[in-house]
Amino acid sequence: MIVVIVGGVAAYYATRPPAPTPTPTPTPTPTHAIVGQVNIGLEQSLTGALGPIGEEVLWGAMLAESQINSQGGIYLANGPNGPGNYTINVIPQDDQSNPSNGPTATSTLITSDHAAIVITTPASTVAIADIRTIQQYDEPSIFLCSSPLATRTSNLTNFDTSKSMIFHYQPTGIQYGEWAAEFLHQYASQINPSGPLRVVYIGQQTEYGQDYLWGFEYTINQSGWQNQIQIVGVEWYPFGSTQFQDTLTKAAAASPNVLVLGTWPSEQAALSQQAATMPDLKGVVMGPATGIVDDKSYYSIGQDAVGTFMSTNFPEYAWTSNATINAKWAAFRSAYLALSGQQTGLLGASGYDAVWVAAYALKDAGTTQNTAVINALATMSPPPQLVVLVKPGANGALFNSYHEVSLQPLELETFWNSTSSSIYTQVVWPSQFATASPQFNLFP
């Protein structure tokens, strides 16, 4: 039996359960007069190769801005114009998907737009290039990239105190790898009752792919699971690849019963179809690789997607077994669709959440002064509006000692609806959120 774990999710849900009807939340009457406006900077990849990514984040940020302002903004006890309510103004600056442009866009937000907080792009190479500018101005910042280098030292095991003004809301690279290890360890005896799991990792030759593998290996070693999970091969491919025959042939030669994949959906579609033609990989079921991009081309491969396991903390279509979470997701998905005209996954949710985090930090600080805002970010509790699933620390704080959010993992599996001839996804892990049990032998 071969099982495939891929990092993240963006799967088509053709026959999903009906969305729960959320209870409308009344708009409160502001208790203080609106006396000013506070700018929140959005350094994003709005054009270029990663333009669709930045656009999705921007729509989420605009939705949060609209909701916050419709409630009267945020109260600042020591705001620039004195005590009172301040509306927020999200100002985007485009880095054109280019790391060389990121620092300029960030500097413009800080020096010209006077942003009280800057939210940076999910593109790791661009966001990491922004760090020096953010350090120069000691600017409170929320990072949405996957790279742990947003707040960690180069060895990835320590917090970098020179980055104390940065708070990492989507540290997915390492955490996806951690979740894959935890999931496989829990179900190892079901996947291979006769011995340890033989794992081949296939990942894109990018920082994301490397971080995923680092988190996977680190969790196995730190947890002492080497006898249950054995990595018998690692195969890299160039970002954006569509030909995987050689990679899959090498993977099959290692006789794995598990493939762990650090891929993106457009890559995953081609990889899935090519794997389906290989007898040595029967039992593999492929799916979209990350929650970063929703590539509709993947859905056309049909049954070749069935049985794939996908990690996420905000699925695009699936639901949990928790009615409260589902109601919040339904309200967000509906509002995002109404505003943007499109469905969203993790990226839109991240942009939405980041603006709410920024707003609550400013409210807690009571001022736009950098040091006070940084301290507020370091100690704040998760805002109740967050749609991404997070796990607060022992002290209830949103950010941990790495200035990272500990994300709540969800493992989804792709199934086949024979009536509609389409795929759909269900949460299968962890049990408190699952709507189905995982199955490990569904590959056609």
C-alpha cells in the first residue's frame, strides 16, 4: 500500500454537505466618535508570476477592513488625534513578485504611507528580502510567508531577537512537515502492518520544499519515531515542473509505501496523472499540494486524485465536525465571494485574519507607537474573528516564543462521488474535527 501526503490544500468539493446558515452578527453602534484613520500597509505580489496570490490576500484584507470600519473602527486611547475611534485604511504596495522590489514597497509603506503595521507577501523570497527594511525602521510587521526565516535564526531552531518586531502568522513550511510526521505516526500500523513506513519525499527545489522536509525529519527525530517512519529517498524537482516520470521512477525504485510531497497544485496535477500510469505506484492517490494556490486544472484529472491526503488549516471547501467553526467559515466564504466574485482558500483567509490581528494589536496598544504595538502583538490573544485555525499558547497568546502562530492542523482526504463523477474532500484528522475516517487504499 502506498499513501501520499501533500502539504496544504485547495481541492474541489463538487458534492459537499450543505453549508450551515450562520447567525447574523449585528453591527454595533460606535461608542466613541471617529476622530481619525490608521493605515495598515499591505506589501504584496499583485502583479507578475505571483499576482493571483497577492490578489487573493488583498481581497481578504479588504473584507476585514470593511467589516472593522462598519463597526466603527478601533478605539485608540492615545491615538494620533487623541482618544477616540479610528477607521483603518489598508494600503497595498505591489512588489511585482520580485525580491528586488519588496524592500522599496515596504519602505514606501513605512515612510510615505505611514503604515502603523505592515503585512508582507506570502512569497517567501520577497518577504525575506523585506526584513532588513523592517528592522531599519523597527516596524511592527505580520508575515504571511511559509519560511521560518521570518523570525528564526539560520539554523531554524532559535528565535532571532533582531527580528523582534516581526510576527509570523503563516509558518506553514515547517509545520506542514510536522503534521505529516504526526499523521503518519498515528496511522503507521494501518498503512503498513508488517513493518516501518518506507517514505520517499518528493519536493520542489525551493525554500518551501526544503522547509517542509526539515519539519518532517525534525519531528521524526525529536519524537524518536525513526523505527516507525524511515525516509528511504528524497527527490527534488525544479519549481513549476510538469514532467515527473524520471522522479517517480526513482521514487518507485525505493519501494516506498508512503510518498510525502512538497508540491503545488499545478505541479501536482501532472505528477498525479503520471503516477497513475506506473504499476509500481499503485495505491498512490494524488491531490493539490498546498493551500497557497487553487489551480482548477487539477480537478480535471478526476479519479487520479482520489485518496490523496492534504494538510491545511483552512480548507477551501471542506467542513469540520464542529458546528461553530463551520458557521464562521460559511459566513467568511460567503462574504469573500460576494466581495471578490471568487472562492478563496488559505490565502484569502490569511489576508483577512492578518488585518484583524493588526486591528486588535493597535486597539490593545491604544496607540500607533511602534514599541507599544510590538508589545501588544507579542501578548495578544487570538481575535475571535480569525477563520484560520490556530492553537493559542499556554498563556493564551496568539504568538509563541518564536513569534510564530501554532497552527491547528487538518488532514483532508479526497474521495470520489460516482453519481456526479467528481471528487470531494473530507476532514479525516485529527479526530475532534474529522467528518470521516482516513482510508489508505483508494487509488484507482
